[in-house]
Amino acid sequence: MSIWSIIFSDIILFLLFILSTKKYILKPNMSKMWWTFGFFEGFISVLGYLLSVYTHIYFFFYIYYFFGAGLTPAILGLGSIYLLPKSKFNFQLYTTYVTTILSIILVILLVFSHIIPKNFDILTQLIFKNVITSKNYSISLLGVNIIKNSYWLIPLVILNSIGTIEIVGVALYSFIQDIKNKKFSKRSTGLVFILVSSFLLATVASISRFYNISIIWLGFLFTWVLFFIGYILI
């Protein structure tokens, strides 16, 4: 079940990438550009995850972790804040700078880390055989006990936090504007779905060390379905 949940998650991310690319080509703007990058990174990351467990080539696991766990939430957050009108401070630009710097730091720290082969082997067994053992509570799909030297967690947590704050902030701003205008727009409805999926994504990631990997990937699959609905509404 784990493998199919992962594959369906990647299919949804690919569809989101195609849809976002089409929208960007028809009417380019910064928001659509960042959303397109975010969906592409999500697709590449899950594909990297699949390739890593199938081939045991650790490079693909780094690809998954950098683009998926690291960049995807932050880049989707940039897509959200560029929906807002520009201000004199132009915080969108400064947030882009901060995201870029943290991404560079993250990739450098990942380069100087290494995979623990024994733990990675346990991960692949959990995925392919759905083995439910005590190892489920110490080996998670997030790689905390797979990639040694966990300094990379610092920029990763900051990037994820920034992305979540941006999505939540834009949703709240949209709601406030709707209240002022005494209406509930289609965009706000879409932002509700994206807001819920963002919190769900953070929750699933947080509990991944305590539940069977099949359940976790089903959670991720449901998360991207909600995201897909939200993006279509926007």
C-alpha cells in the first residue's frame, strides 16, 4: 500500500505542475511562477524517494529530502504571498531572499552529511513489505535517523515554518478582505482547502516517527488531494 500511496501522490503533484504551468503560460505572474516551481519540486522529490528505495542510490534520497521536505513548503508559501498586493516594504522580495539563503545553507549541510545504510535498509523493508516492528518508532520516512549529522534540520524547520506562516497569513488576509466586502470569494474557498492541507501536511510529517509508513503516505496522499482541490478553486 505504501508504494501505491507514494505513486498516486506523485501523480497528483505532476497534475498540479501541468495545471500550474498551463495557467502561467496563459497569464504569467510571480505567484503562478512560484506555485509551478513548488509543484515541480514536489513531483521531483517524491520521484526521488521512489528511485532511492528501488535502486538504493542514496543521491535520490538527498533529492527527495532537499526538494520535498526542504523547499516545497517554502516555495508554495512564496506562491501564496505573491497573491497579495505589493507594499512599500516589498516583503515578498525580502522573503524570497531569505528563502534562497536558507536553501543554499540546507544544500551545503546535506552535502556534508551521509546516509546510514543499515537504517535506510530498514526503511525500504517497511515500504515494500509493510513490516510493522518496533523499528517503525525509530526509523521514519523523514530521514531524521537516516541522514547523519542533523544540523540540516535547522534551516529545514525554518523553511517549513516560513512556508506555513505565509500560507496561513495569506488565507487570513483573504478572509478579512471578504468580511470587509461582505462576500466569500472562490479564492478564499480554495485557500481554506490549502490551509487545511498545509496543517495536515505538517501534522503527518510530525507523527511519521510513530505510525506505520503505509498510514503516513496515505496521509500525504489525502493532503495533496486537498491541495489539488484548493488550487483549482484559486
